[in-house]
Amino acid sequence: MNFIIACIVLFHTSSEVVVTKSDIEEVITEYVSAQVNDPEERFEIEFRSIPSSIAIDAREFDLEINPDRGIAFRGNISLPVDIIADGKLERRIVVSMRIRRYADVYMTANALTRHTTVDESDFVRIRVETTALPGDIITSTGELHNMRTNRIVQEGVIIRSSMLEEVPVIPVGSRVIVEVRSGPVVVTTSGVSREEGRIGDIISVQRDGTHDRLRARVIDSTRVELVSEREMR
């Protein structure tokens, strides 16, 4: 995506204009702001190498930024800035900088055992620099909904999505209805889940009154559907 800031000089008596350091910093700041595009995050840019001024033989100029794809806008990066004078590339400069990112994150208020269903009360919300933190840190309460820990998490740890998993809709030992489909015909029986499962998971179910173990796909919190051997391969 090209990002252009036009600095048009009107009524100039000479054919020379000057690109200032502040011109370059402004266009880079606007560009980075558009890339971060997260109202919950704040960023700071520490510029490290920008010429104080560049004189060009033109009456007007544009500044364009065309970085490589996949660049991460955090930490130490470099951005190419093209000076376009009278529609032609006059000069390219590479600006090095450090982008610091800040966001509100969730830190555990106490130690959490494995399979603890979490909510906001389990955490303290704090604002920290996230520049060097992993990309899966939790920054909104929506990411905590219907989640539980998949490991022991000590007190004072910034929570990440990799530490959580969705709470199963069917726990072990839950009463379920087993549906058996044959074309348009559906026959049901009842049983007990011997494994926990989320919607779409295949779990073991013991049919009532027998020792039979069936393999069934979770439909919702009370129903499962018998799957064939072919489906389990």
C-alpha cells in the first residue's frame, strides 16, 4: 500500500525546495499509525537516522513509503522513503527507527491451576510496553470469554492465548443423547460421556445399560452423533 503525503509549494520564486526532517517524521508517523490501527494500543517512534534537510530541484514534492511486505511495526525497523519530485523519483532514503508499542494486558492476580475457568476477576489489568512481548497476549475481556487454563499459571504472569483453551461444552460424566442417523431417519439413545468435548470433537460415550463404548461427535451440550469407523479414519 502506498502512503503519500503531498507537500505542494506555491508561488515559489526558485525551482528548489527543501524536504525537512519534520516532513519525513510526519509522513512516517502517519503511516505507522495507519498500520497499527488499534485504538487500544499506543505507540512511540524513536527516529535514529534522518537527514536534517534535503534540497531538491523542483517546485513540489511527494513523500512515498513502500516497505517490504510482512514487516512488523514493532521494535527496530527500517522504512524506505521515496522523494518524488515533479512526478519522478528524485531520491530514496532509508530511515531506521525503533517503534515502541504499549497496551493494556491482563496479569494473573493469583496462581491458577490447570483447567481453571477464567474471568476478569482472576486478573489485574495493567498497561505495559508490549514491543518485545509475544504476539498472543490477551488485550480484551472478549478473549477471556468461555476459556480455561491449559496449564498451571503462576501469579503475576501476563496471560497469553496459548495458555488458554475453550471450555468443553460436555464434561466427563455428563448425560447425553446419542443420535444415530441413517439417511433421513434419526434414532436416539442415551448415555454418559467418558471424555470431555467441544462442539465438533469426537468423544467416547458409554451407552446406558451396557458396557459399550461408542464414538460420537459433539453437537451441543446435551447431544452427540454416532460416527462411523470410516469417519474416524
